[in-house]
Amino acid sequence: MTKRTERGEDETVMYVTLACTHGGKARNRTFNVTNPCPTGKTKHKVKINALKSDGNLRLTTVHNIHNYSISPKKSPFFRCNREVSDSVKRVSDTNDLAGIRMNNSFGSLVVGAGEFENLPFFENDCRNYINKARHLQLGIGGASVLREYFCRMQYKNLEFFALMDLDDERSPIEKRFQDLYIYAKFKEVQLQITGIIDKNPKLHKIDGAVKTYLVDDEVHLEEFTKLVTHSVDSSKGDTAAKCSCGLFQMMRILCRHILAVFKCNKIKILPDRYILNRWRKDIKRRYTLIHNSYDAGEQQAYSNRYSKLLNICYQMITNAANSKEHTEYAKTKLYAMIELYRAN
């Protein structure tokens, strides 16, 4: 800790003394047993004196004799020595977005490092980072609250400047994903949509109805940023596109490179092939209609009606399947009923 400091007329440090936190005589200044002194005083005289001379700090005194045992192995436990790297932060953000619990996410990091001692941080450090990142995220209505805050600050201080561009008319592709996809999957797609801002596709070649574009992108690694060029093959007829990054083939999410090509070609209506039913929120899964003892309220009544209609349909199918005429007549009636109920 810094025990003593002297500054010059220009507020620069001229003399400084660094001492151990165990220095000095122990004094009991509190009688509250629930709030003890975190560091014990042992009259420790270890200190370093430094004097500024010719623009440099010169050591004048060094006392390095300890009167207590030193444990260098405990240094990783100090907060100043714990650091969560950018790559670990990206992995933690991705796992949190996918709904993976922190203990499982940290366990995968331990497996990758080999053992706990090889990680320069603890599970609690990752947990604190995720909690802080969640607080910084804007939820529903968060943008309007932030705008009101800037307006209040500008009203109180005339020198405070704030400018916010409101996107009232969003991209039709983004709006369609928001209307159809569940919230968690839409946030993943939205990250790709916002990533097309600085993307400028360049036409590389034309082979019949297929155009090949080159899109430059940056890949952020732990220690440096790498420039990568992806190729996107786009067909004008059926608006089919394929990117060399393979994000849609692996994760079934449109990458920002394909979206940038769509924007370049002024394609505002997204083809149905890129909307997957597995993440749509407007599709009723049959397994959710099966009656079980955990249903409550409206869901239980819905399951009961489904079971009654299903039993009636079983009886109708058993009798209608005896002849071809009855089968065709039942199909015609059922299709008509489906269209009627779907319209209502």
C-alpha cells in the first residue's frame, strides 16, 4: 500500500513510500465482532522509499525482511491478479445466451485448460461478468428510458450534447424474424442483422444466374484481429444464397454476409426456406396438447378438449376407412373444416 506521498507544485509525485499492510502496531478500534479487521498488524517494517530525480524515480531505501511466513501460491487469489480474457467473455456470453448454466460453462473452461490452477480466474469472476452484462443489456422499453435520461441531462445542462437516431421503420427481414421466432433465437439473428452495417459486398464474378460476392469481415481472437474474406454465391431467380462461413449450414442462422448481399440486391422479402419451424412461436407442437397431471388452468382445459376431439376422430377414422368412398368423403369434409376453423 502507499503509506506516504509528497507532490510538487505541478502535482507530480516527488517522494513516495510503499509499505506492507501488516506494518504498524495492532489497535482494536472496533468492538463489533461481526466486523473484524481484515488484515492483522505485526509491526512489519518492510518498505520501499523512492525519490524523483531528473524525471525518474530512484529507490533510496529498501527493507525486505519479513517477520511472517510468505505464501506466493496465494497470489492468484488476489483480485488484482484475476482477469477474465476477451475470449472467455465471448464464450460466457454465448453460453448464457444459449441457456447454459454458469457451473456447466465454467466446467467446460476447466476441461479445456486441464485443471483449475491453469485458469487465471474463478467461477465467481465469470458469474460477476455475466450479471454485469445482463444489467447493461436493454430490455423492453429500455431504449425509450435511455432517451428520456439523455433529454433530462440536456435540459439540466445546456453544454450536454446527445443525439439519438430512432429507427421507427425497421428492416422488413428483421421484423419478420421478430414476428415469427422465439425471443432467444431472434436475439441471435438480430446480432447478425446489426453486423451488416459495415459490410460492403463486392461483385467478384457472374456465372449464368449465379453471382459471387466477396465480403470482408473481421474475426476477433484473444490477442489480435484477423481480416477474413468470405465468398457468397447468390442466385437471382430463387434468391438462394450460400456463404463460405457455413453459419446457416451449421447453426441454421442466416449470417451477416448473406444478409449484406440481400441488402445490396435490395431483397426485402425473406424466402421461406430461411424460416425454420423449430424456432417459430406460432406453431403448435402436438406434444404440448397431450394431457398430463402438471397442466393447470387454461392449458388443462385445452388439453381436455383436444383429448375429446381426438377420441371422436379415432371412431370416425375406424368407420370411414372401410371403403374408398367414405374415405374420400371424410377427407373432403375434414379439409373444409380445417379451412373454416383456421380462418376463424
